[in-house]
Amino acid sequence: MNIPFENFTSFRSGQEETIIAIRESKAKYVIVNAPTGTGKTILGMMSSIGHKSVYTVSTKILQDQIAQDFPEAVVLKGRSNYPCPRYRHILHFGKPAMADSCSKKGCAYLLDSDCQYENTKLSALRSPYRTLNLSYLLTEANGPGGFSNQELVILDEADNVEQELVGYISLELGKRDKELLGSYNLSEPEYLSKQETWKPWSEELLLILIPEGEKLENLGNNPPEYLISLKKQVKRLVSKLIMLRDCSDSTWIRYEIEGKTVYKPTWLTPILSERFLFRHGKKFVLLSATFPEIGTYCRMLGIPESDAEVIELPCTFPIENRRIVFDLDSAVDMAYKTQDIDGLLKQVKIILSRHKSDKGVIHTTSYRLKDAVMSLGDKRLTTHAVSDREAVIEAFKRSERPLVLVSPSVERGINLPDDLCRFQIIAKVPYQSTQDRVVSARLYGSKFGQQWYQADAAQRIVQMAGRGVRHGTDTCVTYILDSQFKKLYVQPRLFPKWFLEAVDIGDV
Ligand code: SF4
């Protein structure tokens, strides 16, 4: 098989066979469980050759990474990443307006092919290889229609697809939105909890907002900043209200969080996922290093398991480099009502003294437990709040000292190769909080909820364990201290084989 990408001259072991299997699969959904080190991007890119296709990821960082590795692919980001030459003189929230403030009608820059966003989009539409982020694909394919009707859609980081899709469909009303609706005397429905009132309310709003949006269509060359804001706000509300009007049913929930009101589906249904994502392609390749259990995953995405083929790749990293240590004798009970914090801290101290010269991470799941671990007073421990998370992580990486990062939120999106992390502690099984409205609606609203809850926690454990082992000669041991892990461990279907083979029921 020829490789048309200049940075790749040969395949790693197993890659060519996997690419052939993906290409030959007749399934609509090909789910490829590809642990770190298997090179999943090249699997996706090679699978797309000869097909009208798009490759999607969920972060800009990954888009940049792909741009570096695959210069043949056109990377197209969301509009807010490109300057708008027409409105660059207008300060929008203190910065020059970007292409998400676009008012195309009568734009001379567009006519002169001088708009960077439009030019990049055109190149992407014409290129055989294009990389988008998933939220952009959803907006484009369901809006103007660009990038719809694909032969193949590759969804990288596909463990995130459900969250992205639910987020795309949900309506969030912030303070500014509520003020706008109030100005039309159209605040929220009278009986808020009654879903039947949402549709007539959204219909009423749309009758006002759609003509408002049309009036704002052409803003000319020098609009006041507030009109740019209003146009964006109305456009967003119209698209979300249409989804609420057309799709909400008794399984949707409404709740308040941090001053916002959220309307969202508890689960994706087959109708929702087909309408907003899966109708845009004939075949989908879903790539991830950490899928939840596959039956649960298909149900979460609203796709029939019978239409899915699963390709599970082995982990190429030696088992001894990625050990997961779980000792039932010394494990502590961290169940919500019977938490043994003293027992936990005792075990943490033992492990810290064993790894005196090593950097490490302690995953605490909650800020409350993070504070308990920090109360040990060990000078190697470093932690963060929500606001300084990035800065603390960067300082941790740069430090020459054997620091230990204590965090409830580094289970994904952070790579700590080699000496940046030689050991990890999972202090508590990362079940999601039942205080969260969506979590409780899922967990207590259907039998499937319990299955999802456990699969989600197992998936998070696999993600945590992956932070410290990033290549074949990297080593990092992960200690799981919570005896609740046993409830998951005895259900092997919840974990990939390559994870289970590294679990070592030994002395902590
Ligand atoms: S088409 Fe014109 S208004 Fe729209 S982003 Fe480009 S330059 Fe700005």
C-alpha cells in the first residue's frame, strides 16, 4: 500500500492490516480501539484515501498537531480563529472582530477573494484531505451544508462524540440571552418543568427572532459593535431554539447552573444522532484510545450495535512499563457514605516515600478529596484551583524537583511522558457526581443509567492510567487505592484487554 503522506515512509507493525480491515468493512460504524502508540491518525488518514471524506478531532491542539504531521491536509478551524478584514477596525469584546462576526452580503473582501476564512474553507472543500473540529462540522453540515454528504467521516477522539453532540443540540441561556428574551417579554415558559410548554415558547420566540436575524443580515461596512454581538446572539439562539422546538421530548431536562439555564436531552436518541451527525456520511470510522464498553457506547451514541464493527488493537507498550497495581488487602473504602480518608492518606504516604525521587500524579476525582490529600503537608505536593490549572500544570512540568501533582481534573488532555510522571495514584474510583443534574437523570431515569455510570467510571480509570505512559520505552506505575474498583474489575467487559493484562493484584 502506497503512503501518500511525506512524513510517513513505512507502517508500524499491524497498521497496514488495520487500514485494510477498516477500508474493507461493510459496517456503517467502524469502531477502532487504538491505544496510545498504535498511530491512530495515520490509520484514519490512510482509510480516507480515494473517498470524499473529512477527518475530525475535538481540539484545536490536535488540529495543529495534524497540520504538522500531515501537511497534505487542509486544516479548517472555527470562524473565530480567523481575522475578518472587513471588520478588523471594530473592537469586539476588546479585540478586533474575527470571522465569526461575518456579514457576507456586500463584502468586498469576499468578492476579491481576500477573506482568509473563506479561502481556507474553499481549499478544504476542494482538498482530498481536510481536518475539522467536530463542533465546526456539526455547525457547517447542519447549517450551510458544507462538508455534509461524505462517503467517509473519521471521528478521532470518538469517546468525546456523545458529549459534543449533546452540547451541540442543547440550549444554554446565559444572562445576556435572558435579558434579550426579557426585552421581548418572552422570558421562560410559565411552567418551567413542563416540557409541553417549551415548544410553544420556542415557537413564539422564533416568530420574533427569525425576522430580527434577517434584519441583521447585512450590517454594512461600519456597524456598531453591539449590532455585531446581537447578530451573533440571535443567530445562535435561532438555531438552538429550532432544535428545542423540533426535538425536545419528555426525556429532556431543564436545570440551572452558574446563572445559566440549560435545556438538554438526557440521552442521544437514534433520531437525534442521525439527524445531526450520522446522516452526513455513508460510513464512519470512530477512533479512540479509550472507548467505554462498546454496547454502552453504541447506546450512548444512539447507533445500533448490529451496524457497528469493532477493531480492537493491542497495546504495543510492554506490560511491565505500564503496571496497574491494585491490592485488595490494603485498599481503602472510598464509597460515598463510608469513605476511609485516614486509611487513604496512610496509603498515599507509603507510596510517596517509595517514589521519593519521582514525579507523579494523584488523581482525586473531587476538590474535597484533593484538599484532604494536600492536608498531608508534604512539600512535594502541588495542586491547583479551576482558575490556575494550566499555569500549575506548566510549572509542574518545568520543575526539576520530584513534585507530585494533586488534581481532580487531569484524567485527559495532558501528556506526561518519561520523567514527568513515573507513578500515579487513583485515590478514588472516578464515578461522576450524582449532584450533577444530568448524571442523576441518567442514573435514576432508566435501567441503562447504571450500566452507563459504571462504564463511564471504568473509562475514566483507563484514561487516568494513560497519562504517564506515552511511548514504548516510557514507564509509569499506577496505584488504585479505592476498594470500589473491585466492582468494576470483576466486569472485564468494562475494560480493554490491554488494560486488564497490566492489572497487578499485588502489594501496594
Ligand atoms: S466574508 Fe467579509 S465579512 Fe465575512 S469574514 Fe470574510 S471579510 Fe469578514
